[in-house]
Amino acid sequence: MKNRFALAGILLVLLALISCRGDEEGKYHFDNKVFVSGSSFADKVFIKRDNLDVTETHRCEVRVGMAQPESRDVTVTFSLAPELLDRYRMFYEDPAAELLPADGGYYVFSDVSVTIPAGLVESEPLDFDFGHLDRLPIEERQRYVLPVTISGSDGMPVLESARTVYFVFTKAALINVVAGMENNCAWPEWTEDTLAVQDMESFTLEALVYANSFNRDISTIMGVEDLFLVRLGDSGPSNQLQVAFAKKVSEEATTPSRGKIPGDPDRRFDLQAFRWYHIAVTFDRGTVGVYIDGKLKESSRAEVSGPDGKPVLIDRVNFAIPHSDETAGKPRCFWIGHSYRLQTDGDDFYERRFDGQMSEVRIWNRALSAEEIASENHFYKIDPQSEGLVAYWKFDDNATGKVVRDYTGNGFDLKTEREIDWQSVSLPEN
């Protein structure tokens, strides 16, 4: 009898467990729906109109996805939906937005399709190509919109809240996209044979920077640790700009002799959080100039103490150091947004990263004049073919991946440790 009651008890427990599992499956069950895959459904196209860059064509990419894979291909079709302009105006609080004209030759598509392959949950990119944008009449603060919506989904239901994408055309500012660099860094693949940055007697380093915080003792902008480095912090306040330089002054020395500008904490070099600054550091045969927003803060000789206590001048800097992880005795190399720590240092690896955004990072093989640095719009844009420009990383690519383009055409593209966090801005600010 005991065994019967025991068996009955076990059966009751099993039935209860099965019932609970069934309830849980019912609780989390949902229909598989097709949707536009992305964090935003308003895809902005910035129309550039200046003497260096005019937007003529542009390609927008759209992917579609679904929560669970199907055992068959699912074809999704998009169609123009001009009737949704009012919905865009209301949802994005943009009552002045106009419909992109259909008679200007700006687009030629009407219905286009893409397929989510069997067994997958996302399609390849679907391209929407726009042309003749140099003829589009557009003024400051004017926006044109082209709504495109899913009109067919091969029998699959569509998630209504993610059915439509709006292509939004607006006149570009000088800078519209920047890179968020928190816990990220970048580097060029230079070698010891890269003549463009080898034993540089004259150069200029520039960057447009915006700090979210100064919560680290040191925040690196760019350069080579224990050679020539532009950073914030160290022996001064963590929000104070500093140029650090060093040189091994004898064969017997185990560490280089170091110097810095400013030599002591100096409020003239302070930066504030949540504000854009243009930083320029010039070097001309040992003379270093430090500029913030086009104003010279100090001009000093890059001198360190020699073995006899007398000053030793650093009259050239060799940035042509092969890139590496700097482990196992490999020499330190050029970084943007990183210095000093090795990957093996764990969480400390990130302690000198720059917590903020960067744009317009440049290296020149000559010392720019004060007039050039302070010239109109120099902070925000320059001609990629400017005399002496070695590398020009605008940090405005706004593309998936871990590469930052060099606009000079010299081929010094940057690699980044992580996917780049592109952020929309409008600079200069009004």
C-alpha cells in the first residue's frame, strides 16, 4: 500500500511539473513576426554643400529580421509610402518636414525585396540608392523625408511598430558624426619603414575632443608612451591637458629621462566636461607649442635632464614604431585613446582610456602656424590634400566595423579594438 501511495505522489508531482512547464511555455509563446532590424527607424542622410565636399550620391542599407528562424526562405518587399509623411511629422515632432520630390531623379526604386534565408533570423542588407543629391534644393534646417514600408512578407505577420523606415535628408553641418571612444582605442599599422612618420623634426598633432568625465588619473588622446604623448592628467588635475616627452639619455639608463608641458599644474590647461575642444600640439626641432581652441597656452623646449644634470634637447621624434600589443619587451607604439597598460593587466588595461568622443584627428609633417590653427573652420574640416598632411582621421565613417578611414589617401587607416560607437552631432554648435 505504501508503494502505491508513493507512486501516486510521484505521479502528482510529475503532473504538477508538466502543468507548470506548459504554463511557462504559454506565458512566453509569441507569434513570429517580420520587422525592420535596427535601433532607429529614421535614417539620416546628410547633404554636404561646401567647397571641399558636395554630396551627389548616397546609399542607405536596411535589414529585416524575425525572432525565430523559419524552415523556408521568407521574402520581404518594401514599397514607397508617401502617405506616412504625417505620421513621421507627428512621431518625430517635425511638422515642417517635406516629402522628398519624386520628380528630381533622386531615386528610381518603387518596390524592392530582400530574403531572410531558411534557418536564419536576419537578411543581408537591402540597398536603397539615391542620386543627383547635389541638385536637391535644401536650406539650413530644412528636411525632406521618404517613408518606405514593408508591403509584403511572404505570408508572415509584420511587427507594426517596426514596419517602416524613414529616409531623412538634411543639410550637413561641418561635422555630423563622431566616434565615442570610451573603453575603445585605435592605432595605425605603421612599421619601422614608414618614412612619413620616421624621425620627425617637425610635426603637428591635432584632435577635436569632448570628455564625458575625467574619472581617470590619466586620459590619453594620442601618441607614444615614454616618447611623445598628448594626454590629460598624470601629475596635474585629471582634467588638465599635458604633453609628456621622454628620451633615453645614456646606454646605462634603464628608464628614459622625462619632461612635460606644463611643468607644474596650470589652470590655463584645464578642460571642462561636456564641451568640445580643439587641441593642437606643434613640434619644430625641439620647440613645442600647445594650443587649446586656437590659443597658444605655452611654447617650450622639449628638454630632459641628462646624466650630468644638464638639459638634453629632444630635437626629433620617431613615431615609426611597428604596432604591437607591447608585451614581451616589444617597444611602445602609437595609439589613439590608449597608452601604457598591457592586455594582461586585466581591468587596468582600460584605466588610461579617453572617456568621451573624438573627431578630426590629424598628423602633419610640419609645425602649423598660429594663424593656420586659428583659421576659419580649421577645427572642423580641412582639405585632405593640404600640404604636409600625413594622416587625416575624421572619425565620421558611421559604418559597421573596426576601421577608421584616412582621408589623405596615404593609406594610414586606423584599426580599433572594438566596434565604433558612432554618435550624431552638429558642429560647430550654434
